[in-house]
Amino acid sequence: MFLADAAIRRPVAMGCLIIALTLLGLNASRKMGVEFMPRMDAPFITIVTIYPGSSPEEIETDIARRIEDAVVSLDGLKHVNTVSMENVCQTLLEFEMGVDVDIAAIDVREQIDLVRSLFPQDVEDPIIQKFNVNAMPVITLALTGDAPLDALFDFADNDLKDRLTTIVGVAAVELVGGAPRQVQVLLDRDALQSRGLMALDVHEAIRGGVRTIPSGRVQERGTEYNVKFDADFTAIREILDLEIANKEGMRCRIGDVARVAMTTPELREAAAVDGRPAVSIRVVKKSDANTVEVTRRVRQVVDGLQGQLPGGMELVWVTDEGRFIEASVQSAWYNVAAGVLLTGGILFVFLYNLRALLVVSITMPLTIVIGLFFMQMAGFTLNTATLIAIGMSVGVLVANSIVVLEGIFQRLAEGQPPKAAAALGAKERFIAVLASAGTNTVVLFPLAVLDGMISMFITPLALTMIIMTLVSLFISFTLTPMLCSLLLKQRTEMRIGLLSRLSSGWNRGLAAAVERYRRLLTGLDRHRGRALVVVLGIVVLLVHALSLAPRIGFDLFQGIDRGEVIVKLEYPTRYDLDQTWRRVRQVEDRLSDLPGLRHRMVTVGKVEGILGQSSEGVYLAQLLLKFPERDMRTVTVDELIARIRARLTDYPEAIITVAKPATVGGGLEVPVEMEIAGPSLETLDRMVLRTRDLAAAIDGLKDIDTTAREGKPEIRIRPNRPVLSDRAMPAAALGTALRANLEGLTAGTYKQDARNYDIVVRMEPRQGKDQVHHFQFPGAPGQPVLLETLAELSEERAPVKIIRKNKQRVAKLTAGLERQLPLGSAVDRISTAIRDRGDFPPGYTHTFVGDYEVLAESRADLGEAAIIAIILVILTLAAILESFKQPVLILVTLPLALIGAMWALAFAGLSMDIFVLLGFVMMAGIVVNNAILIMDQFNVRVAEGRDRRDAMITAACERFRPILMTTAAAVLGMLPLAVATGIGAEMRNGIGVASVGGILVSGLLTMILMPVLYGLCTRRKQS
């Protein structure tokens, strides 16, 4: 083999090449980014359209439908999701993977421009943005202390926010728990009405009396002067002197009918940390920023700020993603290192040669380091997917070197010098190693070119394994024979020593095992009936393993223990902020003594939610509970969630959701999402509530919720148009006057210390709904007109929102899962319940979306990839072995991996997630390696003129030792992934367990099944 010959003849030149690649790899490891999951370039576009004063029904009719009609014809559009709420329409466009989101955004803008003229007159211009799932909150802080809340928010909004947003990698800072200060002109209703004025009069007076206008410039004697009209106020009290009206010499100033205060508007959000009022601060990273680096930079800035905070303020670090990601990556590297040590140990057990152990100890780490260089060239980061690939590669990497080493040792045992033994041993094992590496590689090509959402996780993993396999192949035929020629010694008279005695004893035991194995194969070859019983027995084992699939079930990803639990609370829509706050305090008291609880972050008015769920409103609240990391506590996060649910079982008048943060994309983990589509909102609510009752009877489903809600109480005011016409008052003017009375209108800007404050005109707040009926408007002198005269008032309940998907109205059902119920099994049980007892009327259908939609697409894609991979394996083996018959016999061993994989998953209590399914496809290239070794040696013996049946038995016995070595090395190399308990290990456990079980069982059964099948087939031909 020319590579091995060149490495042995010119060790210095080859050594220089290896050292150069190693240095490049070490440099790459220093520069590679660190993330939990690969970057997601999902093509999403959002359209936000604001229509002030509109109801959800009006939004749906006037805006949502027209937007849907405009964009539905776009190329590559997968789903159109619309949520119509009070005053706003949110539209999310999901495109097929591979669509250029920049071009798609341009197409969307063009289509919206075509229908913009069809919108009602008061609709604001739609805001069209690309939605980037990589730009997500990575740090949660809380500003608390003894200072007033408005002071806390003012410092956070104007000082702290500016310091954080200038950090490299930070995209935005989100604040919850206060509102910006403003200058409020609070009107005295009685004083205003006694003068025949309205809030609009005050608004117009300020609007026309407060402004700075650049007027131009003048010149005199070579000097230029700017001219500026400055009508801004220099002090708040000056607003009181502004004249509103001047009738018959009677002047009315703002001070006569109002008071002015620098304050905050009505709070619609609130926050607290560890029981103290606070402002919640969430730091959002840029889409291409490294989470760990951003966390470090923010930590440095926060530490520097601690001594600079105003008196009475404290900045609390609640949680961050950087620590979790860093610890997860570190845990994965520990698994890789453990795999290297275990495989080195098994090699030593078989060879009892310290020099051979030194060879493997050098080649394995260098293979990984050199592979990092090519990973960086491909643009990969160190994340869960790529680290799983490296961990899975450990056993495969050493297997190639073991095969070459075993061949070299065999030649050394025959008395050949080290250089000749290294060259000849590498040459003899070239076909077997090439076939093994070839099959390992070709099965990954279909995975590397997958499309769909799952490709963002699978492609980096597959390409990383391809890189590691090819680097391993290069090292096996360069560095391994070169080191063997330099380090190993020619076998001489056996020395007496501990290692020699251990080696002799091991070899004798191994020889005895080979002899018993030979007698077993010979006996099965002579007795056809026994051979058939063995084959049937293996078939029965396969059928039993496949029967475990329904019990094992399918999941998208295994749940991750981040040390965080989110408790979402939804109260009746009639609740105001104070009532919600009082109820949340009760929940906080119930949970404050949970074991290990470090921080409690409460937010009211803004919560996490998926599309279609309410995420803003004073009746919503959320608790973020932060616990120590997984390696610092004995209680799992699932056990903590069970305790939280138990403590809140009897908590009344609230919809409670207790869940972990989502594995991918941030937010709340909601594994089960079902949509019911149909025309009638009432029927949809009835169907989704019935489905909720059916789902409640299924064990393992928790926190079942729907989008069906009781409408929010509202006072609907409909103008009496004839009366308004008689008084020459436009209906819109009446609506604006009402808004000025209640919400307030921004009339101008007050400037102070290089900051701007809105000047808002509104009535002095009062309690009670009857005040709306008694609003008075100017009429004849001394005869004000009540609102009841100008309009009809009625109390109604308005729908909170209307959800649409793909131009149909939908209602949603969501649910969490207990650990023992996989997502696939939950969906099957819900579907069965609906089919048996759902009684859906014609025109109403249900579909499962979210995680299950991705899972279903992924199973189909991976199934297609598996078929292509098997075909590629056949073609590769046929090309290398120069035969189409022998690959068929080799592929018969493929199903054997399923026996061990399914048994291992069932024993460990794990489900089949995306990475496990990927492992099944990858094993198609790994488990055939043992059969390849046997078939390669079989061809050698046949070429020597041996009888084919005897040649097969002889080849199996001669390859017993290397098969045992490579199987043990592969199993031990992947074992740390299977038994890992570190941070983030849940994502790696499933594929590790399945791979260890599949490779171990297939390795043992292949040595029995392949000779037996060949004997049976050969005998049929002879007869």
C-alpha cells in the first residue's frame, strides 16, 4: 500500500505532515465556536399589522384574510399562521427549507404592497421582518433593591440597557416590570366640564404650543447665524401656564383644570426576584454570536457595574445559557476521553504490549485533533451534534488501527523485522480496512444531504463523522505503520515477566475459545437441522426486538435538565394586574421551600408561549425557578416538576402549566400540539374541549390546555350617527375623545437632561365602570351632553383571539408529557381516542403540528436515507470485493443490530429520538465490518485452493480475535455516551445506548450467523 510504504520509507517527511496537521487542529480547537445545538437557518417571516380600536373579528375579516390571499401563492411557502387579537394581527409565514429568506422577504413585501390599499384607513403600515430563531435570550438578570420601582426601571431603561447593548454579540435587551417615565397632564373632570371643554382641547393646546422648529439661517458681515424657534418647556410647571381657551376675555389655563406630574403610566407588567419587586432584564444575543462568549462578556460588564449602581439598587444574575452550554460541551469531551482510555485499555488486554498501546495512544487523539481542523474549514461549531459524532467515532477510529496493528503483530510473530512487518501487515489489511471505512462513510452521504428542519441537526453530525472516518483511514495507513516500524521490536525468545505471563495466559484462553468456536461451527456445518434451528432462533429474536417498538416509542429529542422550571399561570381574563399579582404571590409562597431553589423570577403581564397561545395580558403570569446544575444536586428536574404539580393541585381559578425550557428555540417545552380546523369558532371550541376531556383520560399527559377561552368583558360603544350628524361631530372624533379620557393621548415631548419624555393628556384615574356612561361632552352653554346621548353602550364579551392556519380557523390543544410517555405514543393514543369517541362533524379535521410534525417528517427522511445507504453499502462492497453475491451475504447481518439496539433501549427506558434513528442508519455501515473481515479472509483462503465451506469456517476462526477486538473497542468507545450523567448527557444517552447494544449483539451473532448461512446456501447448491 503506497501510503504505508511512503510513511515507512520517509518517516521524517510523514512526521512533518502529521505535526503540521496537528498544529492546525489545535489552532482550530481554540477558535471553534461553542453552542448547545447547531445553528438553525429556518426560513420564517413575520408580518405585524396594527389596527387601533379593532376587535379580533374585524382584524380577521379586514386584514388577516387579505394578507393570506396575497401571500399564499408565494413559491416555497409551507404554512401561513395568523393570530387575530385586539388591535393587532400577527402573521407567521413558514417556508420550505432551502428557500432564501432574503428573497422571500422581498416577495412578501411586494405582495403586501398590492393589498395595502384594501386595508381600512386607520390601519398602520405592516411591519415585515425575518424571524431568526438563533437570536434568542441567553441571560436573565433582575434589577431590584430598596429604590422605587420607577427609579429601577428608569435606570434599567436609560443606563443599564445602554451598557449592555454595546457589548459585542448582544442584539437587544428586553425589560419587563415597569414602564418609561412620562409627563402626565391629569385632568379634573368636573373643572373641565364646568368650562365646556374636553380632553381633546387640552391635547390640541399642548400639541400646538410645544415644538422646536428650525427656521433657517441669516448672514451678517461674513458670519452665519442659525435661526431656531424654541417653544419647548424648560420645566414641568411651565405646562400649567399654557392657555387652553380664551373666550370673552376669560382665559383658561391648563393649571385651572389639571395637575402635571412626572410619573409612569398605568403598569401592565410587573416582575419580582426572590420575593422583591424588580425589573426583569433579558439579554438577546445576535444570531451569529457565540453564546458562551456573549455570556462571558456580559458577566464581566455586570461584575464591573456592581460597584457603580445607584444607592438602594442590586443587580441579580438569575440564569444564563453560557454555563449550561460550556458544561455540556465539557461533559461531552469527558465522554470522548473516557472512550479513548477504554479502547486503549482493551487493546492492551488483547496485545499486552506497551509499545502497541503507545501507538494507539498517539494515533487516536491526533485523529480527533486533525479532524477538528477540517471541521473548522467546514464551518462547524462544537455542539451536541458534532460532539456526538466525535464520541461515536472513537470506537470506529480505533477499529481501523486495531485491524492494521493485528496484521502487523501477526507478521512480527512470524519473525519478520518491524519495517517489513509494518509494510506487509498494512498491505494485507488494506482491503478490509478500506471496505470498513468505505461502508462507514457511504452510509453518511444520504444523511449529509437531507433537507427539512431536521437536516440542521443531522448534516453537521454526518459530515463530522465522514471527516473523522477519512482522517482515521489516513492515519491508519500512515502514522500507525510508521510508528509500528519505529517502536515495535521483532519477536525473539519469550521473556519471563508479568506482561509475558499475562499475555501467554490470555492467548491460551483466547486460543481455547477459538477452538471451541471452531467445533461449534463445524458441528453446525455437519448438522443442517441444528443450523436451521440457530437461524430460526435469531429470526425469533429479531421479531421480538421489533415488537418492542410500540413500547419504546418515538420522541423528537430527549428532555434536557437545565436546572430550570417554568410555571405558567393563566387566570380569568377579568383579572387586573393587582389581582393577578396577589394570586401569584400565593403560588410563590407554596414553592419557596423547594430543595435547592436558588432564584425565583416572577413576571406578570408577559410570559412564554407558542404561536396561538396568549403571551401578553395582565391576567398572565410566569415563575422561572432556577435550581443548581444537574451535577450539583441529587433531585432530577422531572422529580422537581412532579413536586411542583403536587403542590399546585388544589390551586383554584387558574390554568397551570409546569414545564422545562424547550430543547431547541427557547420558550416553554410543549411537546404535544394538535390543531382542529373548521369554519365555526363555537364548534371549534366545543370540539377542542371535548378532545381535552378525552386526552385527560390518557396516562402520562399533563398540563392539558386549549385555546378555547371565555371572552374578556368589554364595554362596547356604538355611535348614534344621526345625533352625531346633527351636532357636526365625526364618529372618529368621539372615539378619539374617549381614548383621551381613559388611555390618554400623547400631545408632545418634554426634554430634560438630553432625554425625551412623552407628554400624555388623560383624565384623573377613577375606579368603576359606570364612569364611562357618565362621560360628558360640550353641548349648549350650561348643558353638557352625556355619552349615552351620543352612543349606545352595551356590556359584551369579546373573543381574546382568533387563530388561523393555511386560511382556515383552528383551535389548539397542547399538553406536556411525563417521562415514561414518548411523543409518538401520546399522539397515537390521542388519535385513537378521537377516532373512537371524538364525533367530529363533517368539515372539521385534526392534525398534530410542532414537534410531532418535525418528527414525522424526520422519520420519513431518515427511512429514505436508510434505503439509499443500504444500496450504497452494497455497491461499495461489490466494488471492493469484486462480487455482487458476497455483499448480499454480508448485508444479512444488518438486522442483527436492531436486536441489540431495541433491547438496550427497552432496558434503559429510553425512546427512539432523532439521534437514535440516526444511529440506526449509521450502524448500517458499522455492523457489517465484522462480516467484511470474515469475507476478506475467506477470499484469501479460497484463492489458496481451500474448500469453500472449510474456507468460511477457517476464515471465521482466524478473524475471531480481530472481530472480538474491534467489537470490544467500538462498544467501549461508545459506552461513555450511553452511561453519561453529566450536563446535557440526555441528548447523547439514547444514541449511545442503541449503538452499544446494536454493535455488541450484532458482533456476537454475526460470527455465528454468517458461517451458518453460507453453509446452508452452499449445501443447497451441491444438492
